[in-house]
Amino acid sequence: MKIERIRAFRMQQPFVDGPYRMSKGRVADAFDSVIVEISAGDMSGWGEMAPLGTFYSAAFAAGAEAGVREIAPHLLGQDPRALTRLGRLMDTVFKGHPYIKSAIDMALNDLAARAAGVPLVTMLGGRDGETAELYKVVTHGEPDAMARNAARYVADGYRRLQVKVGGDVRGDIDRVSAVAEAVPRGTVLFCDANAGWGPFQARQFADQTRDIDYVFEQPCVTIDDNLCVRRSFDKPMVLDESVQSLEDLLEIRRKGVADGITLKISRLGGVSRTRQLRDLAVDMGLMVTVEDTGGAEIDTAAMAHLSLSTPAEKRLHAIAFHEWVTVRTARNAPPVIGGSRMGLPEGDGLGIDVDPDLIGAPFLDLAL
């Protein structure tokens, strides 16, 4: 079995609910997605990555497009099932920039599972449960608007909300207080600062919100700054932006900085690396969320397979990015049940039936 053709596409995916807002004026109107198709014979695998603007992570779509052009020629003629070897090959010919390799690795995993005749979840360790619980993001805004949005999301069936903070501390205290008052008791709240604070501001926020039940997510940039907050904090803490490598995960566990982690597929370089860190985190006793920086049906399917192969007792929640955008990439999607849980599409590999007519003309088309 040999890789005979590689195509790549770039696609704008506008948000259904309008601009996505974080603290400090950070805003995006759409995902700028790079989609990769890798073919062997009459079989294809698909992968996708989409950064959230240029402000969220060290990634941008134009960089992914340029990088895919550089890497793809080295993969032609290779066995797509040799996932570890191809990962090392990509690292040899193109140093660093894991986000560029993410869609390629996802497509290879999809193709390898299709070739084996099994859903990808089987190759990732086996399915544990029928569905994963979803959360909804309450983006940064005025307290009353955030409270109204939170109440609407709960009415839609969500029981887990991620509330964006990380800006003006006093304003964010008001925002979280308003959201907490607007939703039923028992609604799970995560206060996500997206590394927007230093320890001083994070401690101010933590001290003034002690009576609210929430999980604190990534208050500060560095692992050591988050540790400073952790030492004076009596609620669970989850780190996201801090987890960029195996070394980061080991340091977080060694220092006892967090109770859980969020693994983003493109930040780590693809499904293969995410699976490695996920398995290690589970063995370390950490709670795990697997998601990504953005995308539609393809990327959401990969998140679903990784989430549902995570042991249920260590799985926090998931997110359905394909519901965020106004466009489609496939004829099917991971099913969302009751507005608050996500399952897997049926079929081998990712289970996604991608329609090339929906994603436009390729910017790259290579063949043996």
C-alpha cells in the first residue's frame, strides 16, 4: 500500500453566532481551515486543522498551507499505515511547527483505520461509552449578555459551560457571578482565562469568587505562574495552553500544577501525538479533554474518536466544532444527541463522508 496522491484545500468557515470574543479584544469571525486528503488506491483519508485567528496559538493558516506544500512531496510512495515512521519522517524533513503536520497526521490515521476496516476509535485504544458530554462556550462580553447566553445554552440542553475571563478582573468577577446566578444549580462551570492574567490578577479573581462552584482553567501563561496560583487555590485547576509537548505534561504532573489537562490536536502535531499524551495523562491520574483549535466535521470527528477512546472516568468533556460554523465539509457529521452529548459517525476511519465539492478547489494536488 502506497501513498499515491495528496491534495490540500483551504476553506473559510464563518461562525454561526458571529464573532468569537475573548478577553483583551481578541476576536475571530471564522475558522481558516486547511484540509488534507491522502489517497492510496481507491481509498482516501482526511485531516483538518484550523487555528483560532492568529492570537490564540503559535499557528496560522497561511503557515499551514505553506508547510503542507513542503512536507507532502516527501510522503508520496510511503506506506500510510506506518504512522510512527511517517511522523518521524515529517519531523526530519520539517523541523518543529507541529500544527502544520496535524492535518496530515489526521489523514494518515483516517486512512490507516479505513485500510484496517475499523473505526479509528478502535485503533486509539477502544471505545468507552456511546457518547461524550459536550460543553458550550460563553464568550467574553457584558455580564448581562453573558448571563442571557448562558441561560439560553442551558435551555438548549447543555449542562457544562466554559465562561471566558482573563480581562479586567473586577469586570470578570461580575461576569462569572452573573452567569452563575443565571443557570441552575449543578451546571458545571469552567472559568477559562486563556492565560490572560499574571498570578496577582488570578489570585484576586480566585479570592473574590470562592463562593462560586467552578473549575479554574489556564489563568496564567507559564507553568510556574499557574503553580503560584494553585498553591493558594481551593478549586480544581485545568491547564490547556501550557500543554504543548510531552515535556510540559511531565512537568505539570511532577509539580502538581493541575488536576486535568486539555489536549489540542493541532498544537501537539496530530492524532498520533495526542493519543500518546492522552494515554500518559490517564496513567498519571489526570482528567483529560481532547479537542482542537477549530475546524468542521473532519476535525470534530477526530476529537470524538479521541474523546470516546479516553476512559470514561478520566474524560472531562468535548466540543462540537462543526456546529459552530455555517458551512459543511461532509455529507454526515458526528451525531449530537439531545443538544449536550456527541457520538461517533458510523463507518471505518473517522466515519466522515467528505464531499470535495463542498470545500472548493485544492491549492495542492500531487501524485506519483
